[in-house]
Amino acid sequence: MTSGAAFGSPAQGSGRAGLHAEIAFSRGDFTLEAVLDVPEKSVLAVLGPNGSGKTTVLRLLAGLLALERGRLEVTDTGGATECWDDPATGLFTPAEDRACALVFQDYRLFPHLSVLDNVAFPARARGLRRGESRQQAEVLLDRLGLTALAGRRPPQLSGGQAQRVALARALACEPRVLLLDEPLAALDARTRLEVRSELRNRLHDFAGVALLVTHDPLEAMVLADRICVLEHGRVVQFGTPAEVARRPLTEYVARLVGLNLYSGGLGGQSRVTLDGGGTLVTAGGEESTGGEQSTAPLHEGGRVLVALPPSAITLHPQAPLTASARNTWQGEVTGLELLTDRVRVAVSGAPDALVDITPAALAELELVVGQQVWLTAKATEVIAYPEPAGRDER
Amino acid sequence: MTSTTARTRAQVAPNRAPWPIAVPAVVAVLFLLVPLIGLVLLAPWSQLPQILTEAQAVAALRLSLITATLTTAISMLLGVPLAWVLARSRSRAVRWLRALVTLPLVLPPVVGGVALLLAYGRNGIAGRWLYQVTGYQIPFTPLAVVLAQTFVAMPFLVVTVEGALRSMDTGLEEAAATLGSRRFATFRRVTLPLITPSIAAGAVLCWARALGEFGATITFAGNLPGRTQAMPSAVYRAFETDPPAAAALSLVLLAVSVAVLLLLRDRWLRPGATL
């Protein structure tokens, strides 16, 4: 579902209502290859670092860029399929003819038009008269609770208001595909929280396909049903928010969701020999998270990934006497970072680890950089899952 | 004690011009201002109403106002689309086109007049054809005045509007496309309203330049009182026969220029302003 394997085979819609996109695009050194399937009435978040190709995906879907290879298709509930871009046949539907709306990161509201006329713009573009299009816009603004803003000009709006108006204007297109580019990135922290929960409801109510790109994992997890992680123009992970949070497949995702991630080989007695040195014992079979990610059983000698939450590791000044925890190793403190309610300790050892402790524990342990410490972790906290094939190909 | 402090303060005051800069700057200001002051002081103020109501002066003023306004209208109608092409087209040929189009900005106007004559004169490449088909000839008609002015003044509008289009956020045009707007509708509903201030500025500039046009006009349209004699030509003619009248007419043109400057003050009179 997520690999580029579908390339070369005759492109064909899944038949399910929604968006089916096989994307291949390059510019300079950068190449983007991804297959995205987003069913109707669902929200997909494309999560990735800067330069991963997220915004390019949106621009390709919106028709502001053309595919090099691949195919874009939208299938409605009746099963009728509309093709938007197909380089093989030369078919390309320009942006203005796609039932697709894009909420830009910087909103791009028309500064010379009132909020009402901004929201009426799509109807005007479809050829409706001014009065009629304003009427429709009024209805929509009323439904979204934005009537009070109707007479204002965009420069007079706060960030949160501008975001809401931009979404209203996009919804006024009655799109089948709604695209959002970093919808909350331009907002301050407090507004973001408020707008996020509202946006979540709007997306939940939206009847078509919604796709948002973000570099913020929290945003992706709160807003989306599925997360697609994009790195260097490739899809590296696809799954439900719970799967991505529990079983990250790459360093980038692990860092985003705040887990230590190791790769290694599974030996006997649930003992994993880590590639970077050291071993970790897991409690064995990891229960299925009930998602779509492969849950093939672990087998001895197989390659696995091991995730370990920083909060599940305990630090000791000396070698612990009682070995209630199955994993014990030694390391050196290389960094201390104060997070809001805890202290993140970077420890180099076999393996390296990030450890979260309370400020009280920090004071008690009198930790300084360069200090030798012992680390312990319960086997039940060590989560092992199969490493996807071809993970390190890059 | 206090005087020492004061002197120190004055010495460290920022941006105080050293004399090698200050002296030439003052000379430059005087050089520019003295003629204008002279014009204002020596103008025949008492005879002004009489001179300016003379039939010939009224005709020149009327012709100037009408032709400059027509020139501005034509320049906007043709110049704004041209500016759009120059600003938006990615073709390499456009770079040459831009150089060609802005050539009249630096070309001596009298050369423009000669060129117009060679093109649209009775024996000109286009004029000959026009004359054969319709029997009409353009040179030395009021239409020739408009054409000469347009040739010289339209590039000012084109350059101003093109600059505005280039510095405009094209993201808004992109947004309009994603909202279903076709390109011409986007131009009409989004682009034009956003560059209106620049079109207005370009139009005022164009109008002022047309009003002052002399070299191309006198070459292509001549200096026939009541027919092709616009204000600058009238000043030129009056200066040979009646210098006070020339000063009076000049005063009118000076007043117009000051008015233009005031109209465009937000654009030009703020620090760092460019054309």
C-alpha cells in the first residue's frame, strides 16, 4: 500500500471512493516517489521534516505542478473515476478545474476583498452573480460561526481568524479533496490549541478526502486517521497514529514520538543483539495494535526494531544490587536538557539512550556531564517488532 | 563644561555631512532651484490672466489636456497587458522585448519623431499603405500629437506597472487558481485590484510626460497653432516672439508638475522610494 511497487503495473483505481495518487516527480537532485490512497471521509496526515517533499505532494495534487510519472485519480461513491493527471496519456486537469481546494500555510487571503467576498470568491469563479455568491458565503460563514468577521479585511484578522477564514474559503469550493499545508504552523501556541480542536471537528465532518501535511507529530496524531511519514521523498511509514507512535520505523519518527529506537537481530530467549552494540531483552511477543501495519510474528534470527520509552529507563549511581529489571548496562552522561516537567538525560553506552527523569531525581543523583551511571529497563517496556524489508537501502 | 559637552554632541551627531559632500550638494540644490525661482519671480504675474486667456494659449492648453489624457488612456489600455506579458512570461525572447519596449525611455524624443515620420508618414512603411487605402495621412494632425506622446510616454507606465507585477505576491494568483478561477478572471479580480495604485502612479507619470512632450511631437506633428500646437510647442513659439508669454505658459506647466509631484508624494517623497 505504501511502497512504490505499484509503478509499472497498469495504473488502476482501487475502486473505493477516495483519492488514489501514484506520484513521481523530481527537481534537481530531489526525487519524490510515493503512493497515497486516501478513502473518502478520512483524513491523512503526511508527516515529514523540511525538504521531505510534503509541500510538493500538495502542489502536485492541487494541480500547481504536474507529475513526471504516475497517476492521480479521484473516485466518487458511485464508483465513477476522474483522472486529474496522467503523464502517460498526457492528460492534465489544470488547478482551476479540479474539485480540490488548498489551504495554504500563509492562507493567501485576498487582501483587497472582505472576508465575505473572499469566501464568495469560489462561487464567483464558477460564474455565479455577486449577490448569489455572497448569499452562499453568508450561509457558510454562519454555519462556521464566522459571521462576525464577514465585513473585515484580511489584514484586520488575527492569525486564528485568518486560518478559519482560509478554511471557510476552501470549503466554499465544495471540494472532493481538501488539502491543508501546515494548517497550524503560523499560529502562536495558545491559538494553535484552540484552532486545532476546531479544525479536528471540521475535518471529521468533511465528506470528501482530507489530506494535510505537517512536521508536527502531535498535529498529525490529533487531526488524522492515518499518518504517512515522508522522508527524502519516500514513504517510510504508513499507519494509524497509534501504530506510528508505538512502533516507529525510522530514527526520525522515533525522535518525533520521543522513543529510543534500535535495530538488531533477535536471538534466543527474546534477546536482541543491537547493531550499535549491547543487547536488550524483550518480554516477547508484542501484541497487535489492531492496525494495518504488518504484524508478522517475530522469529529467531530475524531482523527487528526495538523501541524503548525514555521514561521507562531508570538511572542509578552504582551498579544496582537487585536485578529486578532484566536489562542493566553502564554508560556516561553526555547531556542534560530541561523539558517542561522533566529532565532528559543523554547517556552514551551500549546502547546509547535518552532517559527521562524527574527534576527531583536529578537533584538526588547529582548528575553532571561525564558521570558514569547504570541504566536499567524492564523487559516489558522493551517493544520489539519486525524491521521492514529494505529499511536501510537508502 | 556645558559648552564642551555641546560641541562633542555636535561632532558625534550621526549623518552630519562632511564639507566635501555638503558643498557639492548645496551647489546642486541651488543649480536646480535657481531657474525655477527665477521663473516664478520674473513671470509676468500682472499680465497672466490676459496671456492665458488669449485664443492661441487656450487652444494649446486645451489640446495638451485632451491629447495627454487620450495618450494616458491608450497607454493604459495597451500598456497594462504589455506589462503583464513582460512580468509573467518565462520566454527568453521577452528579455529582448523589454529592452525594445523601454528604448523610448532613453531615446532622444526627436529621434522618436523622425522614426514615427518614417513609419507613418505619407511615404512611410505603414503610412504609405494607409494613404493608398484611405487617403488619410497621420503626420501634422492632432492624432499625430497623440501618437508621438504615446510613443514617448507609454514606456513610463509599462515600466511602473511591470515593477508592481513583479513584486506582487504571485501566491495570490495561485490561490485564485486553486479556488477555480480562470486566468483572465484572476487577472481581473485579483491582479488588477492589487496593482491599481501602481497603475494610477504609472498613469499620472505617463500623463505628465505626455503633457511635456516636445521633441517627438514637433517633428511628427509640427507646430500648427490650434491644430497640433500643444503647450511645450506654444512655449517654444512664444519665446521667439513674446518672452513674457513664454514665461506665463511655462508657469502653467510648472504648476502641473508640482501637482503631479504632490499626487505621487507617497511614492516618491518617501526615503528609499524608486520609480
